[in-house]
Amino acid sequence: MRYRDFGIHVCDENRTTPGYTLFSPLHARSTLLIGLRGEVLHQWDHPVPNMYGHLLDNGNLLWSGRLPEGPQQIGGRGGLLREYDWNGKIVWEHRHVGQHHDVRRLPNGNTIFLGWEVVPSEIERRVPGGLPNTPHADGCMYGDYIFEIGRDGKLVWEWHACHDMAVENYPISPSQRRDEFAHANAISPLCNGDILISFRRLNTIGLIDRQTRKMKWEHRDDSWGMQHDCTPLANGNITLFANGCNIATNPFSRVIEFDPQTRQTVWEYRGRPRYTFFSPHISGAQRLASGNTLICEGQWGRIFEVTPECDIVWEYVSPFTGPDLNGDPSNEIFRAYRYAAASPQIQNRV
């Protein structure tokens, strides 16, 4: 952990992956693109605090920001979705109170995103697990849905956790409140239209069949400690950030590469000693073309790159802060991405 120890700490130019790193400080109002020395090379400014953003193949920024409306006291609230061109011009916008965490652009030009809705009371009673008598302050339980919308904002496809999942089979982690089922925090659309999804409160990742809306594959592992950012790889495996926040003593995080066929971990990164790498919420990882992995240790605003042998070859701590929910300065980051200079997202723009 290097909280407040800002800037570049490691830059092994012989082993780091060349390119530019994009991140949106969670409580600030700018998305930043930095070089390997930490220099800001480009930025987009926003009217509300960031959730997160990523670059599309045309070089535009797809971004979500936190509106004041929507369920309170639940992490990951967004609500304002925008696409900016490289010069900061807004080329598309959609407002949706209750949108949270993830947003992705599909090959057909449509956009999918996560949202919250109130779980009907008769379904809420069927949801097992969690801490008894701990509803949301609104007196209800919120559940996740996925909406797909066209450029005109019209709904073209939807999925609802409380209706499309057999809730009896998905107990909430016993350490968690019963204010949510099931706190999805990542959606990754596949080429065939199916959607890989991460449920934090269930310690579960799964694959939603687009046609049937049912879970065609799933895996639960309570040792992950309420994971984030499940991402499919070209080799068929999945990377995820195992937060480790329900480990009883000396909690620690891991980045895992997981084989969905064997259900085994085939690679992982952990701190040395392990307790030196820990973010109990947010965070993510990106497998780079070099075979290295870019890791966002979100709570501490730390982004670093490791080799397959787990050597740290690049490390940066964000100095960009904003007020968190308690009003304290925070440099948290939800996710970060590295883009090569020759990638469609960058090309000759920097």
C-alpha cells in the first residue's frame, strides 16, 4: 500500500508494456491519460464526479458519472452516461437514474449498462443469506438489471436478476446486508451476445445466455472475498480481482486468472508479504498484449504492472483526489486501462 505516496515509483523501461494509461479518479471530475513517467498527456472534464470510463475503438471516451439522484449509501452509483470525442465534445448522452458500475458499447452501436430496481417483497422473502433485518434505509431490497439501449435511448433488451435468476439458489454472503441482491459490478459482453457478469454479494461470476436470459454457466468461490472486474481472455480464461474482504484475519487481495472449464486458478498475483496488497472494494486488472498484467488497487489509487513472474515493472499512485462520501479527500480509482500507441483507441492522437 502506498496511499498518499504519489507519483511514479517503478518504471522498468525494458520490461514494462509501452503505452498510455487511462483512469478516472473516483471522486474527481476528470478522466486522465498518462504516460509511463506519470505525465498527463490528455484529459476530459466532466460536470459530476466520475464513476469510470474507457476508450472506444474510434478513440472516443465512453464514461459514466455520479448523479445525486438514485439509491443512496450503495457504492457504484452512476446515472450520467456520455460519449466524448477526443477533443471533449459530447457526441452522445443518456441519463438513467439508478444506473450503476458498468457500461459497455456493443458492436452494433447499442449500449448496455447495469442498473438498480426495487425487488418485489414476495421475491425478497425468498432470497437466502445475508445479515437478518438489514434492509436498505429506504425499507426495501434493491436488485440488478441490465438494459441495452439504442443510440436514441430506446430499450431493446433487458435482463432482471430477481426475475431471471432462481434467487433461492444464490445466498447473499453472510457478512453482507440484505439491502441488495446481488450487487453486480461488471458486465463483459461476448461476441455471441452472452454476458459475463460479476456478483459481489454472492462471490459469484456467471454467464448470462442472451436468448434465454438464464445463467448458462456460473462459479462461486467465497475465498475470492467479493470480487470485481471479471474479464474474458482470448485463451478462454477469465481474469478477476479477488478483493479478499471476507477473509477473517490479515485480509489480502489477489488478481486471478481462472480456467472456466477446469474451474481452477492457473495464475495469480498477490503481495509479498500478502497483506501489502489489499483493496476491499472497487479495483480491477487488465491482461496486456505483452503478457504482463495491469492492476488497479483501487482503494489506494495505485496502478501497477506485473510480469507473469509477478515482478512489478511499473507503479504509479494517483495524486488526484476529491471528497469521498464522508467528505474526506480520496484518490480511489474504480478501474484503469493501458492502450498501446498503435492501438485503434490511440493511433496518432497523443
